[in-house]
Amino acid sequence: MKFKEIAKKLAKVRDNVRSEGHITDKDKEVLQALVRDKIAHANESLEKLPKCVSGRIAIPGNDNSPLTHDQNFRLRLMEKTGTGSETIH
């Protein structure tokens, strides 16, 4: 459903509430139908997504290997100078 159609329906409900002073059963049905349509549209969008996203994304692991001499030097230099890594690399 397009935005203009939704806006027209909501404007009609708003005008009915203003004229009646309360929300009628018919207006409730219109609003519930809009919500159902949006939920159905959202569910369709979710179904199009891949089922298993974790297989496509590389998750870094922690190998707990000791730092190399060069990495230790950079780390100590950064700790001593307090500079960011962009100035060290």
C-alpha cells in the first residue's frame, strides 16, 4: 500500500474522530486493517532475508597467540606517547 493511500485513510479516521468526538468501531477496523497490512508487509520483507546470516559473516576468533616483536614495539610506543594507532602505523 502506498503512502498516499495510508495518509488518506488516516486523515479520514482523524476527521471522523473530530466530528464524532470518539473513535467508532468502523474507524477501529480501518486502523486495525492498516496495521495488519503493515505487519504482513514486514513479514514478507523478513522472509526474503537469508535464513543463516552467520555463515556469511566472518566472526573473528581469539587465538591467544603472543604478540610479535613488532606488535609489542607498537603497543609500547602507543602506551608511552598516548597517540592513536593512525600515527604509529
